[in-house]
Amino acid sequence: SSSSSSSSVLLAPMTSIARHGILYERTIDNVTDAWRALVLRILGYKVDVVEFIGGEHTARNTLIRARYTGAKATKELWDEHDAMVSSFGCESYLTEALKKELESRRISVT
């Protein structure tokens, strides 16, 4: 299945992390948040990723704050996108739901 192949892409270079459940979960959380922030940047948002609430209250305390600026996606952003897809298998519901918007942004990169 595609999810198991995506997992194996991530697991292959990071076996030591994947071996320990808590480290794996934290890594996946960070990769997911980085992916979400990148997709927002590609779609023209200025993005900040910040601590939402103190770590003593929750382990998952990341806030992705975005403000639409209409900035054009650069070739560098698309290179970063493609590297995340190939390195981590970052194809997700988010990517699928925003497929048309992402494709139109890629076409406009010169």
C-alpha cells in the first residue's frame, strides 16, 4: 500500500529513530508540521511555527500561524517540496485536497 511505502521511505534512513516509538512519533509530528507550513508557503502565506502552550501542559503544542500575502512560490520552495516528497513520502490528504491550487502555483513558477 502507499502508506507502507511512504513509511519505508522515512524508516530506511532513520532506523534508530524508528526503533523507539516516542522518538518516531515526535519525528513524524515535526515532519507533518513542516510539511503543512511548506504547503502554506507555496500557496502564498507567510508562515510562523511557534509554541502554542507550555510543554508541561501537552507534548503536542505547535501552532502554525499563517497570514495570506499572495507571495509567489519560488523554485526553491518547489525544490524543498519535491525533496520532502522524495525523502519522507509527504503525500497526504492536504496535498490531495489542495491539488488544483498547488498545480496552478507550480505552473506559475518561471
